[in-house]
Amino acid sequence: MSGWCGKLLRVNLTSGTIFTEEYDPLQKKAYIGGRGWAIQILNDEMDPRVDPLSPENKLIFATGPLTGIRVPTGNRYMVVTKSPLSNALCRSNSGGFFPVELKRAGYDLLIFEGRAPKPVYVWIYDDRVELRSAEHLWGKIVPEAEELLLGETDPKARVAVIGPAGEHLVKFAAVMNDKHRSAARSGVGAVMGSKNLKAIVVRGTKPVEPAFGELLQNLNKEVMTDITTDIKKGSNLRNYGTTYIPQVTNELGILPTYNFQTGVFQGVERISGQVLKERYFKKAKPCFGCPIACGRGTEVEDPAEFQGEGEGPEYETLATIGSTCGLDNLAAILKANYLCNELGMDTISAGVTIACAIELYQRDYLPIEDSGIELKFGDSLMVLDLIRKMAYREGFGNQLAEGSYRLASYYQHPEISMTSKMVEMPGYDPRGAKGLGLVYATSNMGASHMNGHTGYPEVFGAPYRADPLTTEGKAQLAKQFEDMFAVIDSCGLCVFVAVRYMFDRSKELLPARIAQLLNYATGSDYSEETIHEAGERIYNLERLFLVRSGFSRKNDTLPERMLTEGMPEGPAKGQVIELEQLLDEFYQLRGWDANGIPTEEKLQLLGITI
Amino acid sequence: MLITLKLFGIYQKYLPQGAQGSSIVLEVSKSIQVSGVISMVKLPADEQYVVLVNGIGADLDQRLLSGDVVAVFQSIAGGSTGIPSSPNREI
């Protein structure tokens, strides 16, 4: 087995039938693998207008050709399906060990179709695959379910599982793997729940051997030398994970605060990575084959109401459950993070939805009769209570479980929902990072930094500094990062090494290393040019999936607040996003018409046929 | 004149005594450059700095005014510095 397995597993949950399908991966190289192959399958096999929670929706787990290969961060997978939160595409990314195990079992992709009559899980041991009853696991939180599953299969197996949030079809439920890792965004867990599929348990024993082992090893050494040199000098990711970022975004005035009413948070020092390190950090938790080890193993011992242990937080959680909800108590944010992981729920959407409810309440749009309690920013215990209720759809939690857009629309104030395509915005107020604003607005999966994180240059100065407040050059930047992320995701790599692999100092894309890695791993013949094209091809095919179900320019938008209300304070004071102008430029660069639809000519150039 | 210096992430440990959290008020000579402040606190010289003055991106040679807030952190990517070395290109 080289980088690609050449085999996928298709499980029809309605009938309980399991098929393997074999193919020549070289015939599919134009879409690389992973995310690229998943969108091909959705486009070929599924009507994009299906109800996302119906048996007609397909749920795909996709590894890339570099997943399981010994290259830095070769450990990612994507969960790809139609989103119940956005009705657009869902493609949630996660790393850890589960993806590698799946690859070692011999599969590039798992495809789930239909709906099981009763809760089941699938147990994969290399070529042996069986569906088993999960009735005794239904209702269990993630760590308990995982322990039970390992007990009744193989302690060396790896697990991807949904929690109560997925079972209750919370529109932003996550798929959790390796207990603490999460393919979190836009409701992949709800789709899994709708299929009565509790878990996937995998044991894989076949090593993933590269086609040209020695060449790969040499290149790998070179990349590793670069990365370890960085780490020896001192690395923020290594030392703090992503938890040093609140101070950075706060300094730029883009740390979402009080439901994006401002970008400056007075409590920022209390939720910083330094406090985490001193009080709650236990151990770095690396994914398979990663020298960076950004994962944070943490524990809160007291106070009792925040007690717990687990992994996290990431920056996104500090920003969306922390500052966005006005919480400056780090122990409480950690507890909220543990709860979301145990219940199987996206922290970004959970936090931003609670913040939306608080603002609705404070503006007298949401009556106390509905919420049952007074809602206010900065109330830790209230946030924890709402998270629990949301996951089980208890009382007011039932409304929160629909996400902020449906919540705010119910109270006739959709403008209070900080979403694009009904997906909650992550931890960067785009008024002060305009490239990100364009990325959120045009994303095929709703507001997500993982769609193409132009914050690398706009916020972090990597690989060069881009002025976050200008619109100039941002359409090009957005396209560049979107296409680059499509490549990284499809390969099965982590975006934290993206810049290391993909850019040179002259700001030009440098896909040579990725092309080399892929060629050595798979025995294919990618070049800088073809790899770059593949990214663009994948991105366009994803766009077509949306277009075929009626999405167009009208959906490529942002909350009214981002477009008309100037940032009230800080370095981005007075800024709004000049979206229409950015859209015109972006569509033109992409070869899409003024309505945001890819032109025939563009599709032909990319070799896309529907 | 007085300025405020903020150091984030791995740089925070270079803050002089008397710092509160990530920031400290420093007495500096008039029209000192950002680089002057960086040498005052002995930040390692070989790092990739990202500098903000009052929240706006700035270069190392920018001259400071009384009351300015200077923030310095390390650029990220693949471990840290963000500039990939390439066998084919001079960097």
C-alpha cells in the first residue's frame, strides 16, 4: 500500500450491507484524495438538495494520501457531508490517531448511506468489517462511550464517536475522535446521529509505506530540520498551543467580545496562555508524527464547579466561549470546553450562539419566559448550564441547539446572529482583518477560518505581513489561501505546517514540497503547477455543489454589523467590511460570473465535468 | 518619555521586573526606535518579530512617541518562524 489505498468502504446503514470498492488512485489524482475525493463523490452520487438529516444524505470520512505517512502532521482526516446548520457543504477537519488507524486498516474513505433502524456502530479490523448494536451506548458521553467500545473490541483500536449532542441532532454537533479531538464544525455529528451511527471503531495493522521510501525520508529530514530548528529557538505553538493568540487579536482590536459588539476585551490577560500554563497545563498532547505538539492536556482542580480534565482549550474556544460570552474566568472556559468535548459539540458555534441569546435578551427581543433565566455576559455558571441544556435540547436549550441564526430569526432579529450561511464566525472579528471577512462570506462551508486562513499574513505576519485593514490585494490572498488549504486538507496534513510547506519569502506559493511529498508517497507525477491547479479544482467543485442547490452571491454575505456598524473602539475603530467591492474582485479572479457562479470556461480549464 | 511594552507568548518571559501580565511601562529616550526597545529587554536577536505599535503593524525602525503601546510577538507557522527554507531558493 503506497500513499493511497485504492480502496474505500461503503456502508448502507438502512440495509446493513457493507461493500468495499477498489479503484486505480492514479485515475483520481486530479483531486488528490481526502477532501478532494469526498466532494467528487458527493457531486457524483448525491442530489445537493437533499435534507441533510435524511437518509439520502451521505457522510464521508476521508483520509489523504499523506495520512499515516511519516511526514510532519501526516495525521488528518475530513468529515464531509451536507450540513444541517448551513444546508451548504460540511467539511470538518481533525487529527490525532484515529485517521492513521483508518488508513492502516486499508481505506482511503468510508461512506455511510441511509439510516440504521436502531443505533449501531461499525467495527473495522483491517478487512473484517461488522455493524454492531450500539443501543447500550446511546446516551453515553464521549469518554464513556469510547472506553466501553475499546473494552468490547480491542484496546488498541481508535474511535470516532458522537456524544449526546449528535444523538439529539444539535445542528452544530461534532464527531469526536481519540476522545478529545473534534471534527467540530457545522453539524457533522448531527448527520451521524441522524443515521443512528454512534461510532466508528478501527484497528489497522497494515503499515502505510511510501512508494519511494528513501526519497521521502530525505525530504522528510529536510522539513523536520526546519521545524525542529524553529522549535529549538522557541515556538509559541509548542509552548502555548494556540492559547497565546487572545492577546494578539486583542491588541489588533479583533478579539470577538460580547457577541462581536467590540473587538477589545478587558479581561484578556485573565484568559491568556500564560495563565493556562501556570495554573492548568499538564502535558503537551501531540497528534501522530507531529513535532509541534500544540495540543494542551489540562486539568482544573478547583473550584469544584469547574473541576475536570481533558484537552484544550484552543484559541477558538477562548475567543468564542470566553470573550464572546464575556467570560474572563479561565477555569470556567476550560470546564465549558470539557463539557463540549464530552457532549460532542462545536465550541465555536456553542459559544457564539449563547452570546447571541444574551444580546437578544439584553435588547428585550427575547423574553425571560422563554430563556427561563436572566441572560448576561460574563456569567460562567449560566454558560455551563446552557451548554448542558443545548446538548440535550432541554427547555431553552432546544432553541439554542438550532444555532444562532435560527434562534435570532425566531425572535425576528437575524441581524444579531454572527454568522455567514448560518454558521457562526470564529475568533477573528473580520472588520479588522478584511481578507478573513471575504473568506467567511464566500466560504462553501459558512464562516470558517479553516476555509483559508488569511489571518496567517493579516494577523500573524506569516509568511509575511499583510495590512489587515486594507481591502487591497485581499481577493487574491483569499483565493490563494483557499486553494492552498484545499491542497493541505486533501493531502491529510495539518494547516499549522501549511506555510512551512507552501510559501516562499517572495510571497509566492511554493507547492514544490507538497508535490514532491505526494510523488514520493504515491508514485505519482505532480508538479508545482498541477498541485496548484488541483487546489483550485477542488475549491470550484465544492462551489458547484452549493450552486446546484441554489447558492449564489446572495448567500455570500456577512452579518449586517460587519457591513454597516463601525468597530466601536481599538485599532480597528470605525472599520466595516467593504464586501460588495471585494466580491466583485474575488469572483473575477476566480473566473466566476458576477453572481458567483463558476463560468463554463473556468470549469473547462480546470477539467471539471458534471 | 514613557511607553508601554507588551510581549506575548514565548517573549513574555523577557519582560523586565515589575511587569503586570504581559505589559510594562518603560522610561525610554525620546524618539527611540522599536529596535531600541527590543534591545533594552534583550529579546533574542534571531527571531521573526511581528511588531504592533498602537495595534497597527510597524517596522523595527519606526520611531516611537510618548504614550505609544508597542507589542511584540513571534510570527507563526510550522513550529514558528514562517519562512520555509527551500533547496532551490535563496532566502
